[in-house]
Amino acid sequence: MLRKIMKGGHRKPSKSDGNDFGLGPPLNSGSGPANNVVVNHSSRAAPGPPSPHSRPTVSVSPPMNTVEPLPFFRDVPVAERPNLFLRKLQLCCLHFDFTDTLKSVREKEIKRQTLLELVDFIQSGSGKITENCQEEMIKMVSVNVFRCLPPHDSTGQEPTDPEEDEPYLEPSWSHLQLVYELLLRYVVMSDTDTKVAKRYVDHSFVLKLLDLFDSEDPREREYLKTILHRIYGKFMVHRPFIRKAINNIFYRFIYETERHSGIGELLEILGSIINGFALPMKEEHKLFLVRALIPLHKPKHISVYHQQLSYCIIQFVEKDYKLADTVIRGLLKYWPVTNCQKEVLFLGELEEVLEATQSAEFQRCMVPLFRQIARCLTSSHFQVCDCYNLLSS
């Protein structure tokens, strides 16, 4: 019970697809925002010194009885709305203690209503957002979402069945959700000029969004996933940087920590990106397959994100059938020795890869492949030893 209170669970993986020149079909998540969710490498820490990526903007808790509601946009002349917009942003920079539900109830509700107004104002397109307003809006978003995430379970032990654990829920979500929604609406808004917006939605901002993918609240990861996907589609200048930053997260996860809450969501975004890779495929993309995606089969808790990983792998083989030999040999390299549940996942993925494999590529790897199948036939696990029927069907 204590672990469930201290640590949230993982959510079930979902399948998605994706693009390089632009993007593949939009990510489709069953629940979440109009469209959903994204974070930074140094944010997972116990309370202490601020992240090295943190913005200099500092938020403070409001003095008692100083927060008052501002006028509605509809109640002021059009010429005064930009100034009112800035005042509302300033009010939304205030932080509150959400661990105590009875503290600052009135002030919290004023901020929540103000955030709702800002979202409606952006979504309605009722007024052009000046460059100064855009800058202050990104600062307000940064103040609210960039924070130290609660530490992972310090015991170093993963739950035996993470899908059955109750997920951790961020106490301030009633405010955070609206801040993410505001950012999402700003990114997808047709009036948003990327030449102006990229000054504020810059590499530093994107990197900090990526850090937040380690949040244990699945609702936050959903928003981050959708927002990063939209940023990738709209800001072409950020695309190489985003791919490289995701690579780095994978490397750290594979070779250092094996602890990260958002690997599945990041793979969903990549599934969409890979779907749009132009042919012939760039060497950079093939190296990503070999150095990042295939080694993601190594961690023992692969079941949490295997569905998304398998989708990305199959996308590569379907794009370029010559990669089948590389993929099959990669699977054999990381084939589990004592983990039967993981072995079943590998067999399922192998079946899909073989369906997209041409005869010439199959012949290159068939000797080590059949040696592994022979070992599976002697397994004590009924699903593993049934691999002959699986692969010959």
C-alpha cells in the first residue's frame, strides 16, 4: 500500500503511427485532450537545487487575500484585451499548495477560471496574439509545468505487474491540464507564426518538455505526447533536435537507469515519424534503428512498451525490406534466456518481421534463426515451445 501511495503505475501501451518530412497519421489516443500530452532529463529528482535547464522565471505563492478575479475579455474594449491578456497570464504564474485541499480554495478557483478563459480566448481566435503576449504566455507555461518530478520508488524494485498498479495522479492536475491545453491550442492555432513562435518554443523549451515525459501521471504523458507530436509537425527546424534528444533519452534508459515512465509515449511519436520517412532512407535513420530501437529489447521490463516498439520496428522493415536481416539478428542478440514472458513477446514480433521479409534476407539469417527456434522447442513454457506452429502459420 505504501508503494502504491509513493509510486504510480504504468499504463498499458497503445499502438500509433507516424512521419519524417511531415508526419504520418495523427496520433490517436483514446482519452485525453483534444489532443494530448510531453518533458526534461534533469526533472526527476528529490526536492533540491533547480534543474540546470530551468528558466530564470520565478513564481511565488500569493500573499493571503490578494488574488482577485479580473474582468472577462468580452467586458473590455478590443484595444484593452492585449493588456488584460498579460494581466491574466501574470495571475496564472502564481503557485498554490495542492497537497492541502482546504488551503487557498478561493484563490485556486480564481486561477482555474482564468486559465479556462485564456484557453477559450486562444481557441476562439477572437484576437491576434501579439509577440509580447506569446513570450509571456510561454513563460507562464514554463512556470507551471517545468518542475521537479516526484522521485521514483527508492527501493529499486519494480512492481511485479505494473499494469495493475494504481497510477500516480498529479495533485495540481486541475491547473496543469489547462496550462497544457493552452499550450496545445497555441501550437496548433493557424495564426501561430512559426518564425515568431520558435523564439520562445525553442530547443531549451522542447528539451524541458521531453524531460517531463518521465512523469508518472499518465494524463500528463498523454498531453506531452500530443504537444510534442504537433511541435514536430509544425516546427521543421526542431525535427533533427527532437529526434536526437529522444535518442539520448533511450540511451540513458537502456545503458544507465532502465527507469523511465514515458518510453511508450515517445515510441508512439516515433512510430508516426518513421511512417513518414522518405525513401531511400537516410543513414541517420538506419543508425537510429541499430543503436536505439533494437537495443530497447534489452531492458527486462520491455512489456510496458513492447507494443509501440514492435510497431516502430515493423515500420522500418516495411519501409526497407533489406533491413529485415539486421532486425532479426538484433532480436537474436537480445533474446531472453530465462524470461519466458519476454520470450513470447519476441516470438510475436519475430512473426511480424518474417511476414515482411523477402527470401534473400531470410536466407542470410536463417541458420542462427532456426538454432534459436530449436532452443525454443525445448522450452518448458507451453507458449514458447509452440513457436513452430506460430512461425509456420
